[in-house]
Amino acid sequence: MAVLGALSMQPMTAYALREAIRDVLGHFWSESFGQIYPTLGTLEQRGHVRRREGSRPGSSIFVITDSGAARLRELLSEPIKAVPPRNGLLLRLFFGRNLGAEKCRELIREAKADAERRLAEYDTLARAVAVQDRGSPDLPYTMMTVSAGRHGAEAVIAWAAEALALLDGAPEEPGAPEEPGDTLTNGEPQ
């Protein structure tokens, strides 16, 4: 979907495609660079992209075909598959008693600083996109993704303030392990 989507915006070399996915989509989507080249090969075999000669000898530019545009629409229309959450920070904080309050504060402050950095990047990106894509039919769609990133970063910043306040009064030193037979959540021994 990412490869076809990027090529729907403009034809490009595999290298330029890789860079576009990293630089343009990277604030909300990551793609293994090792997958881009095989994916292009598969899409070419299926007739969804075609290769034309690039400006440099031996280079190729990939262009989405009509069948590729149709496949992209199909992929975009499929229901979004829920991905089980995996958040290393929250996992550590859930078991934070074993780290102690000060180490948890440090982790939260790092998350807040990262969110503040991302928020500044989203603001810069929003200004650049507004100028660069002025008049483009893609502008409102691009700005939606930037806006989502901004809201996510703002939410982490607000959460960090609340989380730090919750740690007030928590023991500073790591806690002792629970006794055997203690429970995690549902009353059953773990």
C-alpha cells in the first residue's frame, strides 16, 4: 500500500521511493527498506507498476499503472487491521514499583522531551507542507496526518504531567517482590 501510494503521487526510482517513504510517510508509517525492492519486483510482475529508463544509465523509474491504481484503491478500502499495542515505556511503568519512582520519573521526562521534539518537528513540517503543496489536491490529506501526529505528541506531553503527579508520594526505592500467591489483576494466583 505504501509503495503504490507513493508512486500514485509521482513516478520515482526505487531509491527515491525509499527516501519518500522514510521522509514523507515516516511520521506515521515505517517500512523496511529491505522490503521495498522485492515489493517493487512483485508489483511489476503483477502489472501494477512498470519500469522505464531513468536519466542515468542503469537506473529505472517506476510508474504506477491503471491496475496498480485500482489495486491501491482496493487496499485503501480494506478494513484497518488492529495491531496489538506494544509500548515499552508503558510496560516498564506498569511494573515501575520494581524500578522505583525516580527511575520512572526519568523515563516519563524522556518521553515528554521526545514528544516536545516531535511536536516541534510536526509544526515545522506543517509549515513546509502548507507552502510546498499549496494548491495540491493532496494538501488536506497530508495535513490530516501531520495534525494527527501533533495531537499525539500533545497528548503524550499532557499525560507526562499527569503521570509525574501520580508518582508524588510513591516510594523512591524499588519495591520488594510480592509474596508468592499474590495476584496481578483478577484475584487468581499468577
